Amino acid sequence: MVNGIIERYRDRLPFAPGDPVVSLGEGNTPLVLAPRLSERAGVEVWLKLEGANPTGSFKDRGMTTAVSAAVREGATAVVCASTGNTAASAAAYAARAGLRCAVVVPEGNIAMGKLAQALVHGARVIALKANFDAALTLVRELVERQPISLVNSVNDFRLQGQKTAAFEVVEALAGELDAVCLPVGNAGNITAYWLGFTESGRRPRMLGFQAEGAAPLVRGAPVEHPTTIASAIRIGNPARWEEAMDAMRSSGGTVAAVSDGQILEAYRFLAGAEGIFCEPASAAGVAGLLAHGAQDARRVVCVLTGHGLKDPEIAVGNAAGAISCEPELSALERAVLQ
Ligand code: AN7
């Protein structure tokens, strides 16, 4: 039997027994201690591996709730704007539910793994000649005109599902944690974590990190042309702006920026020194911890929001290449030992 977050946390979610549940067994992801990162950061760091969700990102927690609610309401189609992971997750859960799905992505700015997922699950993939912010504005207008359910994180069911990651962290650490580092794009996830922590009676500092070229919350103004190699968080006008700022302020946290260079350095460090492959956007939280510290925290959780395999082009483009070798023992010996 599939046992996802709705079944596990039904008493804290807006779903009654007997309501339809569309699940792929999301949630219950690993929380692992990171000894080398802890040593470098000077604080005990735990990593929440959200890439271990069914479609490889944290979006699945919010998609099981959003799509289940859409089915309950009698919807036959769902739509989202996306930098990639929401699209992949929406496509999978819509396929599972037998709903039609359209995803609107910024043309040329979505990672290959995510595009592959949306396509293979049978979503209608629309490559918009604009950025994510323009795509979200358009789909919000679209659902005013058409009976299609919007599954972006402006949908409150998304936050309800995503707050369950905070429940898991509280359970795993018996509530003992001082700060949480998160990458921030459309600002739904940091809002959802704060909701989950406050419902659990905990108040860790929420430390949000944006890419320098896409840091509206840090600048205090929308960014018209956001840029970063971390395409997942290439967002200039977050929909959950106020809620996210409130989460950071109320928890005594902050929002800060990290450069693409710092993101890539943290990404390589996690892969090479901790054995954990996350996507570039996910490394922004770790880069932020390394660059800005975690104030007086003793124990920190960094949320690694998506799997590294989502973006093979960045991975291969930033690593030493494979070594070509003739099929002879001496050549192989040289290649292995050099
Ligand atoms: C790996 O898929 O916005 O601050 O359309 O894919 O809740 O937006 C993805 C965002 C962090 C930021 N890490 O979360 C989308 C999308 C990864 C992400 C974020 C995203 P939010």
C-alpha cells in the first residue's frame, strides 16, 4: 500500500477519511548528518534529502495535496507555471489521477531532467517565450477564464502538503534544532516550513537564500530579468513574498544572497565530500550557511530540495570529463592510476 503524507498526517491536513488520495508515496525522506560540512561550517549540520521524493523534489509533498483536492473538487485538468520541478511533479500526479495536465515553462530555461519528466508523464508542455514570473501571471489569468485547477504554490493545498517536511524534521530531531537553511524562489516552501514548525510548537530561525542575480527579497524589490545557473530559483517576483518575509522575521531569521560561484562550490562539496548529489538551487542553502553563518545556532538543518540528476547538464559541465581509454590492460592501468 502506498503510504504518503496525507495518510501519515491526515489529522493535521485538510483531508477527511474517505476523501480521494492521489499519492506516489511521497515524504518520509532521509535526514542525514553531514560531518564534513559540519566541520567546515562550525555547527552541526543535518541534510533533509528532498530529492528522495518520487519525482526527485520536495514539490511532491504539495502536489499530493493539491491534486487530491483537485480530484475532490471534480477537476478534470490541472495547470502550473514552473521553473521545472513543479511541472515534473504536476505531470506525474496528474498522470496518476487520470487528469489532463498543462505545464508552462520558460523556454530554454528548464533543466533537462525536469523537461524529460513532464514530457514522459504526458503533460502538455508549453515553452513560453518569457520568464517564470510572466508565466505565473498568465496562468493565474487563464484559470480565471477556464475550469482548470491551478497547482502552483499560490494554491494553499500546496503549502499544507509541504509543511509536513517540518513535521518530519521535528520528529527526527526530537524538536532540537536552531535554524533551517532553504533556497528561496517563489517563496512557498519557506512559508510552508514555518507553518509546519509553528504548528509543532517550534521556532527555529528560518534562513532563506536567493541567488545573487535573482534576489528580490534581499533587494526589497522585484527583479525584472532574474539570472542564475540555478534555474529552479530564477524567479524575480515571488508569489509568497509577504508570507516568506514574515516567516523569516518572526523566527529571528534572515534572507541573504549567494553568488552562482558559491552555489557551485557548495554543490561540488556536497557531492564530493558528503556523497550527496543535489541540484544547484538546493545547494544555495548550504552556500548561504557557509557564506553567512547561522548566527548562534548549534544545530542546523539544510533542506536539499531537489536531486542532482534533475540537471545533468550543469553536473557534466562542471566536472572533469571521462577519460577515453584503449581496450588494453596497460592503457587501463595508466588511466586508472594517473
Ligand atoms: C529545487 O518548480 O518554483 O521558494 O516552478 O525547484 O517554494 O519556490 C521551483 C522552486 C528550491 C524554491 N529548490 O522553492 C518550480 C519552482 C528547488 C526548486 C525551489 C524550487 P520556492
